[in-house]
Amino acid sequence: MLLEQLARIDLNLLIILQVLLEERNGSKAARRLHLSQSAVSKALGRLRETFDDPLFIRSAYGLEPTARAQTLQQQLQPILLSLDNLIQPPAFDPASSEREFVIASMDSAFTLFAPLYLSELKRQAPRIRLRYEEWTENSLTEMSQGQVDIAFTVRENCINSDYRLDTLPSSICQRLLAIDGLTCLVQKHHPALRESGWDLDHYLRYPHVQTYCEGRDRWMLDYKLAEQDLYRRIEATVPSFEAALRMGMHSDMIVTLSSLYARHATQVYPLMQLPLPIELDSISHLLIWHQRHDEDPGHRWLRETLLTQIMSQLEPHAHVNDQDWAVTCR
């Protein structure tokens, strides 16, 4: 049946028909439907016209359905059940769900946060699938198109940066995970470790490895230096922080990166930490998603689980204030 034809039918009549088929009594059907007997009788008349069949025959036992009505009953029950499921609020059972969630993340954020939430996520929902994608300059567009469910990203808290918190699209919701800064890592035999001082001149004297991130190979650090007509000597540009760490392990190139990530790196790689010798605004680690997912039960479970696990296990010095926990959707 074409939708145009279906639109001419009062679908409430099908509910009345189903109740009549179940009760086989006009008075009982009227009470159950909170209608008058007259209204049920008129509805039955319209049903007979629609299906070109008497549908019920009166007998000493009530209303006896015709063969056509019995056939309709077999068809109506699954249809009405589907309609009922359609209008029910969506439900999500993590224990049985096989849903796939797509998470975009820089490799540094994956290394920092995945160990904090992954075991609990899989404990609650052992059959869900997680697909990780690299956070790139296209990730926000992919998120708006529904290709990415949730993402970890970093924004610069500098008023001159184009990558501040408030430059995210108004349709993107965000939760602040941590306020962080930048630091430097060098190999354990780096000559800078043997010098008597460590300052900006030393920092700029040595070569650097830079991570190409979110479509750019220059950060606010580089713009800040350029204001003083100063520049880093970048000898290598790599696609990930993991690659930058490995370059730093085997050369005198300095790796400049998030302090939180650096604390992890020094536990895994033979690298030593030096402070960043220039005053710079902080950075923010964020969990973000599109507002279309705000009321989705499965998505709500995912982000609440991620947030609870990350915030309960994140190093104390990285915690944000309670007021920073609020979801922001502009």
C-alpha cells in the first residue's frame, strides 16, 4: 500500500479492532479503550467499510470474528507490537549489546586514557566493538556526519589560538578531562643534561622533532616564539607522538609534548624530562561528541563510563574543579 493510501486510514481503528478481537464483547472493549459503546459501534462500522467485511457476527457468546477478522488478528498483533516498540524510549543493555562505537583520538590521548577505562568498559559490555580512528583535521566534520561517536582532543588555552575551547562548533558537546602544560623530553645521554643551565637559549640551540597534529605542523608554542623572532630548529616532522618519542630516543632532537603524556613516556622509554623554558598558556584535554547523541542511551552509557573511569583514576594533580565537569553545548 502506498503511503498516500495509508494516510487516508485512521490507524486508531486498528487498535479498536485488536481490542474487539481480544475481548469479543463491545461493552468490555469500550471500557478498556475508555470510549463509549456508541463510539466503538461507529468505529466497527468504519472498520467494516474499510475491510469490506462484517468482521464480527453477534452470537449468544458475544462477538464471533469472521474468517477475515481471524486472518487480520494474526497480522495485527506483530504490527501493533512493532508500533509499540517504535514509540517506546530507546533502551540500551550494555551486557548484551553488540553495538560498535567509533572513537577518534590522538595516539597520546589513547595511551593516556584507554588504560583507565578499557577494562571496565569491557566488563560491563563484553560484546561491544570499539573502532579507533586517528584524530585529524577532518574528525569534527566526520563527527557532524555521524561517522565518529566520540573523541578525545586537546585545545590550546591561549586567546590568540584558533584551537581554543570556544572555537569548537556549537553542535559539539565537551567535557573537560584535565588542564595540562607542555614539557620537554630528551634521551638520557643528551648533552643538555650535562650543561650547567637550562634556558630558552639552550632549548633553541638543539634540534627538535615535531608532531604533525590535526592538520598542522606548528603549535601555539611556535607562534609564541615567532613573536620574539625566535624559531625552533625542527629537523623532523612525524605523524604521531609515539614516533616523536622514538626519534628522541635515538638522537639529540628534543620532544616537546603534554606533561601528562610525558610522565607516561618516561616510565616506558629511556627519556629524561626538562621543563619548557618559556611561559606558555595551558592546554585542555577534552572528551567531545555531537549533540545529536546527547539522549541516546548507548552513547550516554559510553561517555558516562569513560568519564567516571578517567576522572576517578587520573593523577590527582591533573583533576579539574567540579564546575569544570559541566557539559558544554553552545
